Amino acid sequence: MNTVGEGLEEAVQRAFTRPVPKSAGAQMRYLVKQLKGTRAVAGLLGITQRTVERYVRNQIKNPRQDLSERLEREVRRRWQPKIRARAKKDAATTGGIIIDTRARFGYTAAPGTTDDARLRHLTVALPPVYAARLFEAQEQGVTDRRLQEIAAEGLQEVYFKDAGRRAQGLLVEYTDLEHVEFDL
């Protein structure tokens, strides 16, 4: 299972126009350029400044597994910031966001209707307002549970309530998230 935050990040990364550097030396050089020095990169990755310099000069080529993962994560986080910002802006203003999820949804409904949680697989296009709320909340560093609430609210309004045409008193929430993926 991936989280809503990871799904949003993957969707934005699909908008990249160039591939992320693959080799440890290229990744390290990119970070040094972005952070304007080897000392800052060393502090970020938890290694010595001398080790960073050796990667930059290709004296070391194969980092250990945990360093490789941290290096990859930090490069991806900083890669193509203008492309990333434009993709988020487009989704939040004009395009909206598509959510593909498999989850159990809990319901609070009017008396006489069922409120049993049901497992559903949904693919729904959410309007730009929900994309904007999701990206804004992610930038503020909210918990994944809060991101799930925003996504569930979007699904509630667009899919379950059909934009206000039915199920007026229905409230929907994720109770068990199995899969979530986004596309811009």
C-alpha cells in the first residue's frame, strides 16, 4: 500500500521532461550544485564532506544501499522544480486530478439506508479545487490521514453525491486504503 502523499509525489514526477540522474556521481554533483556546496550535501545525507567530494570526482562509484536510497530520494525531491510547480499549478487551476483507488469506504447516511463499509475500486476525475487542496495540504506537511480525508471528500462530492444531484446527507470516509494512485 502506498500513501496519498506518495501517490501525489509520483504523479508530479511523471510530469518530468528529463530523466533523473542515475549514477551516484551525477546525483551527488546535482545536489552539490543545488545546495551550493559539499558541506551542505554532507549534512543532508549524513556523510562526511570528504566522502561527498570523492563521489563528485567519481573516486567512489557504488554507494551502500541506505546512502543510495537517501541520495535518490533527495535528488528526486529537488529535480526540475519549475516543471513540478507548473504541473501542480495546471492541476490546481484547470486540469484537475484523476484518482484511482481501491479502498473500503465508510458511510454516514440518512436513516433507512445502509451505512455498511464497502470495498470499491474507483477511478474518478476530481475538479481542480480538490487538486489545489491536496497539493496545498501536502506542502504544509499535514499527515497522510488528512490527505485521505481531502481525497475522500472529493470522491464524496463528485462520485457518491454526483455533484449535489443525489444523496444529500451522505458523508464518506476512507476506512481501509489498499491502493491509491494519482494522475495529472
